[in-house]
Amino acid sequence: MHIDIEWRDGKYPSFNVHISSKEGKDAFLTIRGCKIIESEKGSFVSFPAKKMDDGKYFNHVWSSRQFNDHVLELAMRTMPDATTKVSDDIPF
């Protein structure tokens, strides 16, 4: 199994997880809208969820601790640099 992380820009950065049978193959499963959450117990991947009327969250994706840890490691390794790089080749 091959897992690829695709970071998405925006006010609240998120990433998509693409899972394929092996590197170079098309993904057979994509999980969109994942985020890294910092908590008292450490960082974890927050998969898509919906907040219910009672304030609790209904998770759309469940994963094992091992899968979550692996995705977290990949996401942290591929996280874009927070600083904006400006090109020296500005035309004015």
C-alpha cells in the first residue's frame, strides 16, 4: 500500500490522503479535508467529521492508531513551509 499526502492552501491548511496499491498507481481511496491537531496528549490527524447539534463530532473516517501515526508522520514530513517565499524576478 502507498500513501501520498496532498497539502491544500487556505485559511485553515488541510491535506488529502491518497491511498493506492503501490507507488505510481492511481489512488483507490482519497480522504479529503484532514488536519493536524495539537492536543495535550500530542499531535494527531483529524479526519473529516461533522459537529452535531449536541456539540459532539460524528467522524466520517475511523482508522487504527498505527495508520493515524503513519499518516501523521508523512504529513509532518511533507508540510509546506509556513513562510512565503518571494521571487527575486519581480517585473517592476
